[in-house]
Amino acid sequence: MDIKSKIESLLFAAGEPLSLERLSKLTGEKEEKIKEALNSLSEEFKNQERGIRVLCNNEQWLMVTAPETTPLIQKLKKEVFEDDLSAAAQETLAVIAYKGPIIRTEINEIRGVDSSYTLGQLLSRGLIERTRHPQKSNTYLYNISFAFLQHLGINDVKELPQHEEFNK
């Protein structure tokens, strides 16, 4: 597998910005080679009128949808808000409610699947919040939001059934 394919897979799976340093560690390639591949990948997506773009902000790289697909994405998001929560979203929300604050990799380990898309849905609905991890600059902590508490009609996450048991 070539370096661009590896980077594309990593950016897609991460669902959050990755630094050159982290991509270098994950692929075993030098940062210069990673940057060249990222720039090339970015140009390919743009020139081939693909639905995905690769953006860079302060040496953090992220895969996003193309701006011209915004109306389509908004339609999807509207459906997401109108529909009931999927089983995956409910499961992810329960993990965060009982184990939060928690990082994405721990959520993935508990669920046994990648939760990036589901986390994005829950963030969009305002049911969870994410903050930077104080010790790990490229990692986020996920926790339930005040909107989630308000929706359930409780004042504190500790009011959830058997919360203390699960927190031990």
C-alpha cells in the first residue's frame, strides 16, 4: 500500500485532526514524505472534483467533505436530527454517560467498533461535548452535555440508574 493510501485511511478513521508527527509515527515514514503525500492527496481530491478534501490548519490535517456538497450534507444532517437515535448512537451515548469523560479510543474499545461517525452525530445534536485532553494535545475527551441532562430531566449524571456501580 502506498503512503497516500495509508494517510487517507488514517485521516478517515481518525475523524479528527492529525499532526505530521503523529502521521509519521503511525506510518513509519519521515515527516517530509508525509507532507508531500498530504499535499498531493489534497490536490488530487480537489482536481478530481471528489466529495472529500484534506485541509491543513496549524500543521494539523483533517479530512472533510467538499464545500460544494454542503446542501447534500445539510439534508443528511436534517434527517439525522429528525430521526430517532440509532442503536449505535444510543450505545455510544450510554458509554459516555457512564464512563465519561472518556477518549474516543476507549469508546471504540468498549464498543468494539470505530465510533467516529456516531460521535459526530451526537456532537451535532448537542447531546455530547468534547474538550481537549489536558495531557494529550491531539486527543479529545467526550462527556455528556447539559442538553442531554435537560432532555432526560435530571440535574446530574449521577442520577442515572446504577451510575455509581458502573463508575467503580
